[in-house]
Amino acid sequence: MLKDDKRLSMLEEFVKEHQYQKGALLEILHKAQELYGYFDKRLLTLISEHLNFPTSRVYGVASFYNFFKLKKPGEHVVTVCMGTACYVRGVEEIMSAIEREFNLERGESTADGKLSLFVTRCIGACAMAPNIVVDEEVIGKATKEAVLERIELLLGGAKAETS
Amino acid sequence: MKLAETELDLQRAYEHRINVCCSSGCVHFGALKVLKAFEDAIKEFVVQKECKVARTGCVGTCSVGPAVVVEPGDYLYQSITPEKAREIVRDHVVLGLPLKNLLYSNEVFFKKQRRLVLRNSGKIDPLRIEDYIAKGGYSALVKCLTKMSPQEVIDEVSVSGLRGRGGAGFQTGQKWNFVARAHGSPKYIVANLDEGDPGVFANRILAEADPHAIIEGMLVAAYAIGADKGYIYIRAEYPLAVQTLKKALEQATSLNLVGQNILETTFKFDVELRLGAGAFVAGEETAILASIEGLRAMPRPRPPYPATSGLWRKPTLIQNVETLANIPLIVLNGGEWFSRIGSPKCTGTKCFSLTGEINNPGLIEVPMGITLREVVFEIGGGVRDNRAFKAVLVGGPSGGCLPETLLDLQIDYESLTRAGAIMGSGGIVVIDDKSCMVDTAKFFIDFCVEESCGKCSPCRAGLLKVKRIFEGIMRGEGRMEDLLILEKSGVYIREASLCGLGQTAPNPVLTTLRYFRDEYASHIVDKVCPAGKCFKNEKEASRT
């Protein structure tokens, strides 16, 4: 999958631009995630070969930062803001409702790969707390009902498309 | 500068200017559609020549976004939709009749604020350097390069009494002196925009609203300490701020304000953006250096301090972006002027993200020395839904929860630290009687456990131990002795941790124990949560 891929040449070009410098690892990881969406073992190995250090070190850095995803995200992504303002305004209740309703845990995806539930530390819209991001769309001053309905609509829509 | 004059003439040609707040808060709620609607409407009513629509940064009233300001007169409209946008153009711009029912009517929100750092926020288009220059931007740089020696610049900053806005509150002038006198070259500047605190967004809004103020501050600092390379370290989670800064750097470079031979002098300074990747600890000054070098953001022991051995072991000045944005004002108006703002020991202003259960959440800037009561009850308009005030959390996840009795506390570094909180990066979260303080403290401990880099054991193992005790209390298995253990562990973690994260992580626990001990007691002795928040799952489980 990695070999005959346009993304690969783009990544290699980017690494070359940074003159294979080890110090540019973070930039390269950002680029790789932008291209591939997440890191699997092959991608991490590839980066380590290009920069000439052990894969463990690349994994060490990638796993240290929350922003880098090491698992493939689902088709639809619900991101719950767990910033202080959202927490104070009761986002936990919405979060548990999503977990119960769609039978998945935070940080995980459903078995069919349709839905992922992620936590973010703050989207910076605290005045509209609690905030939930469904795919790219932000639901501000969110209520349990509105969010569940929105997700169901999304999943239902996806089902209708595939059937 | 000539450019300022041309731009001002250009702006004077318009009778009206409509500023649409397009910072990330308002954009989430449709500001870009509103912007488009205004552009369409001025065409529809054929007032393109009289009216300018500008995309600006944050006005501050984030709870009623998208916010729109119509100049002259600074009419602030709230919760604007594309339909309302058309009405504003029709009635206000064309007929000259402001729409009173759409105006933001809360005078108190702005009354006690003083906007220095946010001077241009909501007034200029951050994507146009001409707007910034027209407001006097980059004239501080010109003044430095033409009329002041580097030492004079440092002295001016020292006189101002400006202290680091990143949280620790170190004297900025003194820091500049250290780096200026340090041996080694090149010297670096790092602008810290790694605002990892959940619930804090002041730095991000500054970058989105007025990126050139940060860049100019860096340039002045570079001239003063003799640095030739700077990095702006910003969270990748802030895409709009990243784009805005990128564009600003391009424009500054094309006008020869950044790069080689700046403004035809021998002064040179390059600036590069570096993206963080969501690690709270990366805001710590030695961890940020590791991250820029492409490593895990783990702090290292000090000394040596970054001032003598920072990025790639060269002398490095690390400064929060809010500190930097103050610098042009100090250069232009003098340190004397700045030192008269705020309180004597703690000069200037501070930006806060004011959030939580409050009527007027938003981005505020207040003079130092203002009381918490003024911020919460006057600017913030008090607690939402007329509920009872319980606590105010100052300083982010490693800040402190302060009770009503401490509301008359003045906001400055020392008073906050004495009360058990910290200035931090400027988060104020109001908590009402619906929240349980034990649960709140646990929320922050969970956060710090997750974000601990794991290098030193007091923070790594100590916080985990604290977390376990909390879990016990919340299961109803707590003992009163646990509180003493919590207190002891908290002090131990605070004293023994390597960096700021560990040193401040116990603050929420220690302050809730100090001010809300009875809530802990009722969890432990009566197995009851006064706010009705904890023990809920068990109840639900036993019911089913």
C-alpha cells in the first residue's frame, strides 16, 4: 500500500526539503498524518528509515503527543471537548450517553468502523460550552438529545447510502 | 511610514466599516457565512464605495457570537445571522438607523476592562499587514532601530515592570539582560503559544486577531538581546491561528520587516513557525525546547537556564506571546507610562478567558490588581441562571479553586499564589452549586496524570497515587485519613517535582481541601455528594 502511492512521494519530498534532519521529526510526523490520517507500523518504520534512527524512537515521539493518531479513525468522528468549561457545564453526561447509546468507549471506534469517539482537551469555544464536534461541525451549547439525534442521523444516513 | 498614510486615506474614504469577528469561536457558529452575507448585501444595496466589510479578530463577547461591529460609533451587534446581516446593511448603513434590538446591550462587560494587548483585536483585519501598520504597527520597531540602542530598549522594558505572562511572572527586563549578556551565538527567541490549558484561549485569540503584535514584539526583543532566529511554537490544534501567523510572517517578510537587512539596517531576524502536537507539558520552558528540537517534550533540570543554554545549547529567550504583544506599547509610550497601569508590584494588564457558569463568558483584558469579584460579578455578570456561586478556578488545570470568601482578592501573581492558585496562562472558570468540588479536583488530577511526561517520579507516581485515593473516595470507600495523605502527597509532589507541571498539579486538590473540606467529609462519612453529582452511577445501577 505504501509503495505505489502518490502520498509516499510527497512525504519523501518533504523529508528531503528538511534535509533528512532528525530535528525535523515533528514536522515530518505532522506531514505524514496530514497525508495518511494516522500512523501504522509501516509508516513509522518508513519515517525512521528515512531519518536513520530506530523505529522505537519515532514511535516514542509519535505516541508522546496526543495530536498524533496511532489508530485508524472511523468513518464518522465525534470529538467531545473535555476542556474545563465544557466539563463544568456537564459534558461528561453527554459523553457517557454517547458511550452507552452507541456501545463504544472514549478513544475507540465501533466494531464496524463507522463511528469513533474521541476526546479533545479544548477547541477554544469555551463561551459556547459544552461543545461537541461531529465530523467537522461544532455543536455549541450541546444537549444530550441534540447530539444523540445528530449522530443517529449521520449513521442512519450512512446506512442508507450503503444499502 | 508611508504605507500607514496610504492605508489610512484608503480607510477614511469609507463612511462605514463593518468588522465581522472571524476568530475560531465565532467561526464555529457561522461567522464566515455572515461575512459573505455582508459582502453580498453591500453589493445588493450598492454601497461598496461607502462601506467596507472587514474580517477581524475577537471582540470579546464570545457567548453572543457571531459578533459584528459597525464603525463609526462602535455599534456592537450580537448573534448575527446572514439574514440579520442584510438588515444591518439596509437599515444601519443605508438609512442610518442602527437596529437597536440587535445591539449588545451589556455596557458593564467592557467598563472595567482595559485593552492594551488586545488593542487591535476586533478592529483590524489580521490577514492584512496594512491594517496593523495603519494603527501604528511596526513603528516601535522603527523607533528601536533608528533612535534606541539595544540596552536602552532593555532598560525601558525593565522600567515598565512587565512580568512574564506565561504564568511564572518573571521580570521581563531582567530576563532580557540575562540573555543579552550570555555568551554564545547564535541566540534564539522562542514565542510560546502552546496554550495547553483546557478552557483557556486567550493566546490563541491574540494570534488570530493581531499576529503582527506578536511578531513586532519578537523583533524588538531580538534587537535588544542580539538574537537572529526566532521560533513561534504553536499548537497544531489551532488551525486558524496557525494560518493567520503564517500569512502574517509572509507579509512581514515581503515588506522587509523580517529577514535580512531589516528596514535597510544591518539588523537581521528570521522567524519560523513550529507546530506543537498536543502535549500540555510542552508549555514548560525546557520542554518546549525539546519539542522544537524534534524530541519528546520532556523538561530537564535547571540550571543551566535557557537564558544561557537553551535551544541547541545556545542562549535562548522564551517568552509568552502575550508578554511579547505588550512590548511595542512599552517602546512607543515608555516604561514609565506602562508602570502606572495595574498595581505597583504587578504592572500592566492581563488577558483572561472567562468561562464556566457565568452570564457573560468571553475574552477579557483587565488591569492587574482588579479583584476577582469585579471580574466574576461585574464583567462576567454573575452566575448563570441565578444559581449560587461556589468557586472560581484561576489558572487552568493546575490552578486553585477559590471560594466566595476570597473573591476580594486582587489579581496579581503574589496574591494568587498565596491563596493557593496561580496566574497560569489566564483561565478563570466559574463553578456553581451544581458542581461537586471533589469531582472537579479529580477531573484536574486525571488531566495531570494523563499529561505528566513521566520523567520524574513525584509527578508520575505521586499523582497516580492521588488519583487512586480519589477513586476510592468516589466509590464510597474513603477514610478521613485519606485527606491527610492527600495533603501530604500534594505538598510532596509540589516540592519535589522537576517542572512546573508537577509543581502546580496538586493545587486543585490542596485548595479544595483547604476551602471545601466539608464536601470531602460528606463524601467520606455520609457517602453523600452535596451537589448530587457523585455516587450517581451506583444508584442508577442499583435501580436497574
